[in-house]
Amino acid sequence: MYIEEEVKSIKVIEDLPYAEDALLDQHSNPNSSTDITAGEITQSESKKVGVHGTALNLINAIIGTGILGLPFVLLQLGIVFGVIGILISATFSIVSGDIILRCKNLSRKESLKGMAEASFGRLGSPLINFTQILNNFGLCVNYLMVFSITIRELSQSFVPECHPSNPIIDDFYCHRWAYVLIGGVLVFRMAFIESMAKLAFASAIKLVCLITFGLISVGFFILSLIEGQLSNEINILPNWDDPIQILGVINIVTLSFDYQFNMMPIYKSLEYRSDNKMRQSILIATGVALVLNLLVAFSGYLVFGSQARYFLQSYTPHNLGPFFFTLLNIAFGINCFLSFPGSFIEARRVICESILGDQDKYNGKIAKFNYFMVVLMLHTLIIIVAILATNLNAVFQLLGSTTTCAFTYIYPSLFYMKLSHNQGQKTRRARMLLTFGSIIMVFGVISSISKLTSQ
């Protein structure tokens, strides 16, 4: 009887993908807690999506404002090394997703926070919480900056005195800080959305907006190619005068293939979920994102050349036409507007739970007032940082080299090496991922801080 039960328990583990890692964990950490069962993986659950639906959710998580920095990547790295950098980042992003799935099996936890606790004990939870706050705060600053750019571009087409060509701009509503403030006021109400469930409609709208932006960008490139109006300032190889800037710009690419923080919630929505199905979804999503990223990178760089560092601002009513210029900025503005609350909600949740306790306790007047003040101060701080950070590419680099790099490369590799006791089949890949992430993190931080302080 005992032998029969033992065989059944091993059979359940073998039914899981990557059984060798699960068996490794069973022997190396027999007392570890578990929140994964065979029933959770094989049972039919309502409101689930298949492989392609999961891939669509991953595409929404991957493609965001980071796509605006890709023409700048080709400008800094040149076409050859720029494309190589994009391909390497896409490949390592797939490897990272695979390692996270293995960490899930080793730790029996279906969240990065659970994996961190299984790896580093009590230090794991504060580590993930702190990184999450910084990551989502940086994303909110990023979304607000881009949203304010779209407002500014649209307003300048209707208010001639605010156009950059005007040598004297004294009116307060013509200055950059005014547009950031306007954007902050517009998204303020979105900061009080209670949960991510109320943003379920946003994914489809954001995807339509991104497709619209991509089609207009590629269409303008094709038109420029036909008319022979491509830029003459094209570099095949990078300019090696500033190697730190060259290595630092790779972090912008990292931001363009980032889904790891949202990976496990998306995994839980997969119907009859298994690691193999999730890996298929990751491959599909990364492939689609790679094609779109390359198209936008080439379209922006070949058309605008050295002006690709200001990619979104390079489109004007004159070169794009009033209709498509307005449509492009509205599409990307809506994408940022709908992306802002998703990042803000998670940062708000972690901060409020740390300061005020469980959200269910926000019932009394004092508790509601404290909650309102936390949200107000967090939102105000985001606006202040967005006003002070005038270099969008530097913000991309800083975000990509710190929190995004941590979630994409550093944490997954450290979790796997710790959980597997350096005995897993993918230890070499984990070490390679950790080395790559550490290098681009160091150079990215130095590069982005240098750019920010120069402003």
C-alpha cells in the first residue's frame, strides 16, 4: 500500500512539465510548501483562454512605450549591431520565461513573490515588493511622459505660438511641464480604479492602438521609400566614441521584450495549463513582438536618421498629413492612458498594504482619508519626476537597466540557481542569463544617470 501511494505521488510529478526539476526539488527540499496540484493543471476552468489567447495577453504585456526607443537603438548601435541586440534580447527573454517556469516547479509557487520567498526566505517578499514599486513607479512616469508628448504634439498643431519654431515661447501653456501637468490631471481619476478586473476592456483597445501606430509608421516608411526621401544619416556600424552609451542602450531593447513580471498571472488564465502550452504562447508572443519591433525600429531609423532619438516628435502634420498625424498621436496617447492605471494599481496596492494594512480595512473615514492621501502623494510624486526627467530615452534606459533587468534576467536566474542548488539541467543557461543581465545593468545605470544629470 505504501509503495502504491509513493508510485502515485511520483506519477503526479511526472505529469508536470520539466519533471526532472520537480523530482530534484522533491529530494532536495521535501518540506517545501506547495500550491500546485495536478488538478489545477488538468481541470477545465471557466473564463480561461487557449494558447493563442494567452499569446495575445503576452503581446499586450510585451509591447508598450518601449517600442518608441527602438529607432534610437539602431541610431546608437548601427543597423548590424542594433538588429543583433534586438535578436539577443528576444532570445534571452524566451530563456527567461522557460527558467521562470522551472522555478515554479521547483518552488511549487505560481508567483514571483512565492518563488522569491522559497529562494531567500523572509528577504524574498520585501525584495520583490521593493522592486515592484520601483518598476511600476518608473512605468507610470514613462506612460505620463509619453502621454504628455502626444498632448503637446496635438496642441502645437492647433496653437501656432507654441510650435518649437517660434523663437519666443513665454506662455505657460507652451512649456513642457504644463503638458505633463495636464496629463497628470487627466489620468488622476484612473489612479483610483479599484482593481485590474475593471480594466479588462483595455487590452483589446490597447492592441488596436498599437497596431494603428505600427501600420502608420510602416506605411510612412514605404511611402518615403517610394518617393526616395529616406534619411542619408544611416550608420551600419556603431560610433565607438562612447562605448558606455552603446552598451547602455541595450536596456531599451530589454524594455521592449518585458513580460516576466506579468507572466504568472497570465499563466493562470491559460486553459488546461501546462508548461509546454505556456512555452508555446511565449514563442508566439515573442515572435510577433520581434517582427513588430523590427518593423518600427527600421521604419523610424531609415526615415528620420539622427532624429530617431525623438521618434514620436519626428512625425508632424507636414510630413505625415493632418489626419494620420492626429490618428497616430491619439492612438499612442490612448495606449498610454489605459496602461497608466494598470501599473499604478500594483504600486498603490503594495504601498498601501505596507503602510495601511489589508485593503479590506479601508472602511472608516480615517482609513479612507489615509488611503486617499497615499494615492495623492504617489500620483504627485510621479508628476514631479515626469516633469524633471526631460530625456525620455534616459528614462527608458534607467527603467530597463534596473527593475526590468531584474525581473527579466537577474531574479529568474538567481531563483533557479538557489532552488536547484546548481544541479538543474539549465544551470548553465541561468548563469549566462545572470552574467548578461549584470553587464547591461551596470552599463545601463551609468549611461542613464549620465544622461539624466546632463539635463
